[in-house]
Amino acid sequence: MAKVSIINLGCPKNLVDAEYLLGHWQEQGHQITAEPAKADIVIVNTCSFIRSAKEESIASILKIVELKKKGRIKKIVVAGCLVQEFGPELAKALPEVDVFSRQSPAYLPVHSAARYQLTPAFSAYVKICDGCNNNCSYCLIPSIRGSFRSRTNADIVAEAKQLTRQGVREINLIGQDITNFGSDRDQSRGLARLLRQLVKIKDLRWLRLLYAHPAHLDLEIIRLMAREKKICQFIDLPLQHINDTILRQMNRRVARRQIENLIQNIRQSLPAIALRTTFIVGFPGETESQFQELYDFVQDTRFDRLGVFAYSREEGTLAAAMPGQIPAKIKQQRLKKIMLLQQKIASENNKKLIGRKLTVIIEGQDQKGYYHGRSQYDAPEIDNQVLVHSSAKLRPGTFVQVKITKALPYDLIGETV
């Protein structure tokens, strides 16, 4: 029996893959450890979404190679998106790696597969689909992850029930495009059907939707969110840009007017909704006026949560061959400008919450004695925290009512009531 550890890089979708990898090793009788330096076998689950992710993945592999050279670990396994994209090249460049693990382009998890949960015991991700057919011009996902494919409703519901029996109270549905769920099986309104089944699970408290493509999010989902209290008032809606020319060049299959109508419908139906989005600045050919259009849109729309990426030129994508590549310095300037604007918006939005009561799931306690957790408006890892003062001891996974007393630029402070 060996000790096995994993270094997981990238998005929550990768995290789920890492959990299944560890589940397989544990099922074979091996012991799982959180400390790579104390392991016999180290798995590096890589990401290659953008250049910086590739660089981080290579750096992580090289660190583990050094541990192997010193005799501190015995074997190295490298898995994930970098292997899917560059498997043969990596094998030549890194002979110290013992195994390069590749997934079949048709692979989908099943609820009966062994899984070692890396998230807190009360919160889990459920991958309902994988791959993508959208073919955005800047993105390598279809070539790395394969074409879009979704799991069956029955298998997902079985997994969700299994997780809640184990103590999970928050389930975050993930996939490259969850709003396209079921389309590969000719199932219209597939996500709505799935949600209606999942909300019936007795011990499930929160159900969160991540990565909803604006071209596929329909009114039925929005109405369902308004009716079902278990579905968090939160949507992660990656828009990437707002200028129509840029959106066409990105192959986003949605125009500014559609995006504005969608946001209006969401906010009318769900007044308390927290809208999260991401944008790309410095896409090839992006002019100052097109960037200003994006900046003005962010200022006017006042998203609750927002991330910005500088365009990354990825070999093999259509956008990589486009003229008008933007210098790195300009991309960083544009990124910083929008993030400074969003910091101001987030701070103003937070101040409006002072005096309000929010339901918060407790995640832990810091050295200063504050408990920290999240409201339904915050996705795990990436969004705001609520710092909670409580005279009573609070266990992780507990849902408590918190009165907000102070607003920070991104986080909130409150006390239990």
C-alpha cells in the first residue's frame, strides 16, 4: 500500500476529476495524504486553459521531479488538460514522469465510481456535463475536452442523493456549459428537468448553477429559480465582451441586445439575484472605443461579482491567427482599469447590505476568532466571504442567520442573530 497525494490545478471541473482519480487509487487500497512531500506517489492534475495555467502546470511538475530526484517520492503521475493537449511532447520532455494519464474524449463520470472528496464535507461539486460544442475562437476546450456530452438525469440524481447522505448540504452544478445540458440527447429544457428532480432531495439545502452560457439560458430556468428556494439566487454568466463585433469574432453566438434583454429578464424575475460574470480584454483587434464600450457596460450594469482575463493567445485557436494582436502592456492596463471600477461597484453594493440579515454557511474560524462563511450569493473559493462574530461555537457546515454590520470592498462582517 502506497501513500498517494495530488496537486490539483485549474477550475472546479478539474477538481472533480481529481476526486475521481483519488477515489480510484483509494479503491485500490492506497492511502491518501494531503502532503505531496510525504507521499510515495504524487499526481499532478494539470490545467492548460491559458498560457499562465500551462506555465503553472509545468512548474508544479518540475517541483515534484526535484522531490523524486532527491528520493523523497517514488513515482509521478501527470494527468489533466495539459496531457490531453501535449501528451507525446510531455513524455519526451519529462522522462522522470512515470505515467501520463489521458482521458477518453467520451469520458463522463458515473455516480458509482469511487470518489475522494477534496471539498469540505458539507459542500460538493457535481459535474453534469463535459466538453463543449460552442467553439469560441479563443478557446481550446473542445480540442482538449472533446465534444459536448451530458450525463443522464438518473445518474446525477443518484450522485446528489449519495452526497447528501454523506453530509453534503450545498451542491454546485458545473460543466463547460450547463445550460446546454441534455442537448446531446435531444432532451429539450434538460437543465430545468434536472433541477426539478434535484430540489426534491430532502437534505439538500443549496443548489448552485455555475457557467451558464448567455445564448442558452432560457426563461424557464429563471422562473424555476424564482419558485424554488433551494436554488441559490446566483448565476455565473460568462459574457466575455459586449461589443457586437468582438462577440462575433469570439464566436459567442449572442449579441449585445440579447445580453441586455437577458439581464433585464433575470433581474426583473429575481430581484435579489447575484450576477457573476467574466470578461476578456485585449482580444485581437479590440479598439479603444470597443474597450470603452465594455467599460461603460460594466459601469452601468453593476455586476455583483466580476472577473477579468487578459486575452491569452493560444496556439491552435482561430483567434491566435487573427490580425491586430494587442500588446501585453495595453491588455494589463485595460484589465486593471475594469477591476478598479468593479472594486468600487462591489464596495457600494456591499454597503447596501449593512443592516440586512443573510443566511450564511459556516466554513471555518480564523486566528482572530472570526468565523468565516458564504451567503447563497457567493460561490466557493472565488467569491466574497462573510466574517461572522458569534458568542456560541459554530461548526463548519452550519447554516446561521447573520446581521451585516460592516462592509469591506469585497467581504462582509456580521454577527449571528
